[in-house]
Amino acid sequence: MSNTQTKTIAHRFIEEIFNARNIEMAKNFVTPDIIYHGMAEEVRSLEEFKRWVAEDLTAFPDMKVTILDEFGEDNKLAIRWNLKATHEKDFADFPATHKKFEAHGVDIFHFEGDKIKEAWTVTDMSVLAQ
């Protein structure tokens, strides 16, 4: 798969799942046995992934993710992103603050065919502690 194709899939994945909140669309972007290495946990299936996203969207109901940069080769792609949200529910041992915040991070996607097979998220969540 070309770099252009992986970038297009990654952009659609972020837009559909996180920004438009179409969690059921996940099946179009990730494999049934997706492994998603999050900041606090590891998710190991499409159903677990959908539950994990739903929890994030509940904690941060106005979440908006913007892709700032991307690069990759072959079947791997890294994206650098910005997230803006309001912390409305408890999340990863951080009590809800009901305050707006901004965070930056990186996701690395490993593709199998035209779907994400494995992913890693790296971000500094200390902004929630503040």
C-alpha cells in the first residue's frame, strides 16, 4: 500500500471515529484483532477498541483531534496530532475537572492491507493533572 493510501486511511480513521464519533465505523478502519497500545492500557480486539473509544468520548465529549504532521513508509505511518477537549468525566485515575485543555501526541499505525492492525499512542497526559 502506498504512503498516500495509508495517510488517507489514517485521516478518515481520526475524522470518523474520534471527531464524528462514529464508533461503529471502526470495523472499516481496524482489523478484528486490532492491538491498540494506549497510554494506560492495551486493547486487543475490535469490540474492546470500540469500548475504549466510547469511554474516551464520554470523558471528553467535545474532543477534536487535528492531524498536524505524518510520515511513514511501507505499512507503517506515524501521525503527530493536537487534541482539544473538555474533561467532563473521570479518566485514567484523573477526576473530572470540567475544564478545557489541549494535548499533543503521536500515534504509530501498523497496517495490514488497508486496515490498522496495531497502533501505539504516545502523549503527555500531565495536562489532566494540572
